[in-house]
Amino acid sequence: MDQLKDRILQEASIMNNEVLKLDGLLNHQVDPELTVDMGKEFARLFAESGITKVITVESSGIPVAFTTALSLGVPLVFARRKKTLIADPDAYTERVPSFTKGIVTDIMVSRQFLQADDTVLFIDDIIANGDAARGLIKIIERSGAKLAGVGIVVEKAFQAGARTIREQGIRVESLVRIASLEDGVIRFES
Ligand code: G4P
Ligand code: NA
Ligand code: NA
């Protein structure tokens, strides 16, 4: 999405060689029209996949997962993050480390909202090392639902997350792939 590349160049600031601040676009403010267009693009890419549900992890994945679900005409489920976890027999949970925050959290999806006859599309805003993504993929596997693929707004291709998911044989579609942030310059993969 060229429109998205332009917006990233306008809005993003480089924190260091690994981290891009995207508060103006994904992590603090959202542009509704642009987010609708992102959702339409994911819906187009996965139109033939028989998606019954879109799934993401709170919080920054929710706006784009919502517009994708709207375009596909299916519900959105967002995995919740729990700080204290009292074992819940009615939920799937996974413990995941967070790259930027340096903390560990538990993500949780109620069994009620993810079932073996679902075909799910996992949408997320940014993928780095892919820890949260791997946690949610494990939850999807345990539920017996079919994972049709993963849609990512910004893939940091110099980190291993998206690659390792593709290596598992899972389809990953990214709207924008960033090759590097070195020397204070955002370089996109063509
Ligand atoms: P991943 O599993 O999603 O790849 O993420 P990873 O554990 O590597 O990173 C954890 C969190 O850090 C994720 O947000 C991810 O979106 C965010 N993150 C990673 N790299 C960057 C970056 O370069 N810029 C920004 N802005 N965020 C980055 P989260 O913990 O899921 O939090 P939330 O934003 O959904 O609340
Ligand atoms: Na995030
Ligand atoms: Na996210």
C-alpha cells in the first residue's frame, strides 16, 4: 500500500535501529479512513479463504482488525491481556514476552469465541519478534480452529517474527515491509 508507506514516512519517528514510533498511525492515534482501507485490503487478500472470524490481540491491533472484520462481514475477537491470571478452565491462555515493553503478559481467549469449526484470520499492527503472534497461533491451534493466515500492517522484516511464522507454513500478508531502520532512515522492501 503506497498510501501507507507515505503516511509512515510522514508520521513515524525512528527510536533506534530496531524500533519505529508509530503513535500517529497505529499505537495512539488512528486515521479512520486509512484504517478502513487497510481492512479492505486484508479482506481482498483473504476473500477466498472462507474466514468466519477475525482475531487480534488487544490493544493496537483492534482498529485494523475491526475494519477487516467489517469488510469480511464476520465478527472480531480480540485476545485479552491479563496481568494476574487465575486459571480459567473456560479460556485458552498463553504467556508471551513483549519486545518493546520488556514484560511478560498472559493472553487469553474464551473458548466460547473460538471454536473448532472457525476459520480465522489473525490481524496485527506490527510484527517484530513475533512472540505475541506465536502465542495467539498456539491458542488458535489448541482450539482446533483453522488458521487461514496472518495479516500484518507493518512487518519489520529485519526481525524474525514474520519469517518464522511463514516457515511454519502459515500464509503471512504484510501491507508494508520495512527492511531496515539503520542510519535514521526507513527503508522499505519493494
Ligand atoms: P510481536 O510478538 O507482535 O512481534 O511483538 P513483539 O513481542 O516482538 O513486540 C511486542 C510489542 O511491541 C507489540 O505490541 C508490538 O506491536 C510492539 N512493537 C514491536 N516493535 C515495534 C516497533 O518498532 N514500533 C512499535 N510502535 N511497536 C513495536 P503489543 O505489546 O502487542 O502492544 P499493543 O501495542 O497492542 O498494546
Ligand atoms: Na503494538
Ligand atoms: Na499488536
